[in-house]
Amino acid sequence: MESCLHQREVAYRLADACLQVFDELAESDRALRSSQMQVELRLQQTGAFFLCDEQLSVILDRIAEVGADVRRFCEYLGVDGVAKIPAHEVEYALAALEAKRRRPA
């Protein structure tokens, strides 16, 4: 019986330690997300967050080349319009269009 009580106590301590680590990770995640939002806001304010004119032109040309539906493409990327694609996702967007090109019609 004493062994069972000891094992239960150890299990409770381990569970408490796991919960503490989880809470610390959740707090770190919140802090990182807040920092990311601040950086994105600053980039938006300077006009450096979304596609530049050259990138926009490349994306629009590629959409036309592969015959993609602009509305569905924007929905897939989770944006309101092609001009609202974040600049850091340009390679992802181009890869998605190339994947469409390779799929049979």
C-alpha cells in the first residue's frame, strides 16, 4: 500500500511539472504571436508586407498560364485578393500554382 501511495505522489508531481511546462509554453507562444503581429503591422505600415508590383505581376501571369481560378486560389491561400498575399509567401503561392499545372485537367 505504501508503494502505491508513493507512486501516486510521484505521478502527481510529474503531472504538475508537465502542467507547469505546458503553461510556460503557452505563455511563450502568446508572446511570440504578439511579437509576430507587431512585426507584420510594421511591415504593412511601411508597405513591405505584401507583394511588390513585380511579384504581383509574376503571380498574375502564372495564374493565367495555369488557368487557375483567382477566387479559389485566394481562398486556398486565405487572402482577400492576390495583392493581399504576404511577400514572404510568394514562393508558396508559386509552388501551389506549379502543382496545379502538373495536375491533370
